[in-house]
Amino acid sequence: MSSTILGHFLLFLRRILAAKNAESTKKRTGVAFSLRSLRSLRLIHFRLLLFPCCEISILTLAAVLLVAFSVLGAEEPRDGRVEFSDGTSVDGKISLTTGAEMKIESGPQIRLLDLDRVREIRLSPEKEEMDRNWRFKAAGQTAKEFFGEPYPVRYLQATIRLAGGETFSGHLYSTVLYVEGSETTQKVILLSKQHGDEGQALKTLVYPTRISFAGATVADTATATLRFKHPTFGSGVEIAVLTRGALMRLAATPTGVAGEFKMPSPWGKDFFLAIKTGGKIVAAWPAEKDEKTLAQVQKALPKSEDFFDERRVLGVFREPATAEIYSLLLAVRKGPTSLDEKRSQPWRLEIYRWKTEEGSDRLMLAGQGWLFRGIDAKTEAAPPVELSDDLWHVHQDGETWTIGK
């Protein structure tokens, strides 16, 4: 008799699976099962009542149901990559916690997202500050006193692209992703607000900048076109882009048309650009000098610890809209390293993003990203870097960016 009931139970699970697969995924409702599935549940309950002599224990049935419902609610892991603000990345099969959902507050709406419809997620700083703990000096008074070391706080905005090309921005509810690699599984937490420890630097408060999934069709992949008005580079040219804010690196590839390249879309963000060609690097940078800001950066630079022991500031730029400061640096390691003796001295062309401390003109390092990097022998020098005001002038028309005056 128990085998008959078990057969009906398995049939019930198959019906739920069929109903679940038949449901439209265009809009999530938050309902776990369809009405058809609920009718199936009542049918099984009725059959159980017809056979009171069933040998299946209630605890066993409950355990099987719990596992089955968890499996039914889980989405299949998807191959993808998570990139972080410190330049690291992790590849593997990405999934949510079993039974969890991804939610985002976008304007007045709260949207529930199917992970299998998400093509890409990007996170960028919306607001950053250094805060301190405080308390009222006395009961009934509004005067405050601060104590402890400052700690970093960062608010993050998420931009999500779905299958079909729909893109929207908002603030994610706390979401846990698991990235299962070949050897280990890494837990990645997506937040709309980060809170560091006392004494921690803002730069060391690492966050995911980009989550991309493999297998996206061309229609679902947002790309941008770079067109250079005055292309003077030859074959073998490399072009790199860093978005403003998150300093996310985007690599461009030639299309076959002279002076034209394709790259992942910056999604409306302005960017920094550099070209590596003919043994040198040409970086887009404004011709205007800002001696005051340059002095601020050079004063703050020694306070930001770094692996590279020689860092030369090539230029500074103050973002008019946000008052954030960006500096272009050539960073070289001159001291000993653990690398191979023949090629042991790393170098990077980097951009630092600085924030001004509230109430002072002191700068704190909020983020950094690299445009190009390499490893040279001790007798070699890093490639020379030239600044180009011509490349700094960019005109955007949709997803086409024309570079040059």
C-alpha cells in the first residue's frame, strides 16, 4: 500500500514541476505554486485519507516535502564572473541561496527578479563618507560628542540588464550569491550600503562592481562603439577604458574598420581611456592644469599604502558634477619581489579616485583601477606615457562614442 501512496506522491511532484515550467517568467508574483499545484496537493491529501494504513511516517513525508519544495524553488546555477573593486575576479557557477529571491527598489517599485533573466549587474558608488560614533553629552540635550576612529560608509547603486535589453537602476535588497568554482565556493554579498570597521580606509572596503553571466545572446549584450577621428596607431594596438565612479575596466577590440573598436557598454557613464601602441601609452587627459588639486594629491599619496614603492602623478582632474578628484599615476615596483628574477618588477598605469574629508581639504583614497600593467626586468623601464588632450574630447551619440576634437 505504501508503494502506491509513494507513486501518487511522485506523480504529484511531477505535476508541480510541469506547472512550474509552464508558468510565465515575464513577471514574478511571489506565489510559490500555481492553483493547479494546490489542487494536486488536495488530491494527494484526499488519497492519504483513503489509506490510513499507509506505512509512511508523517515525519518522513514532511522531510521529503521540505526537500522537494526547496528544490522546486531553487533556480539552476549559471556560469558567470564576479569582478570586485580591488581588481580581482572569480569565475564559476553563480546561484542564489535556496529559496531566496533577488529584489531591487527601483523608483516607487520593488521588483522581484528571476536570476535566469538577468544578463548583467553593475554596482557603483552613489555616496561615500567617513563617519564616527557619537552620543549625547547629557540626557535631554542635543549636543553630541564623538568617539572612536572614523569608519567608512558607502552607498551603492545597482544597474541591471535583463534578457531582451531592458535596463534599470535602483537599490538592491541584501542578496547572497554563491560562486562555485572548480575547487572552492565563494560567498558574495550584494549590498546597497556598506559599513566598514573603525580605522578602516574607504579604499579597502571592497565591493562587487560587475556580475556577468555567460551564454548571453548578441541582442542581450550591450556594446558600445569607439570611433577615433584621427587614428594614428597601427596594428597590435590595445585600448583600455575605466568608467568613472566604480573604475570598472572595459577592454576594446577592433571591428576591422580603421579607427573603430567595440567594447562593453559603459551604460551611460563617462570614462577614462588609454591606448598602448608602438612601445608607449597615450592617455586621454585634459590639458588644463590644476596646481592646487595636484598639491592635495601629492600630499595625500604617501598616506595610501601600496605595493608599488614609486608612484608618479601624471595628471589630476576634478569631476565638476561630483567634486571627486581623479589622478593618473604610473606606479612601479623598484624593491625586491617574489617573482622570477628575469622579469620581477611590476608596473601599472592607474587611476586613483579621491574623496575630500568633510570639514577639511584633506583627501582620502576611495578607489583605484588600472588601465595597463606589465612586468619588466630590473634593467628595463616602464613604457613612456603621453597625455593627449585630443583624446579627452568625446562626443556621445547613443552607444557610439567619437574620440577626438
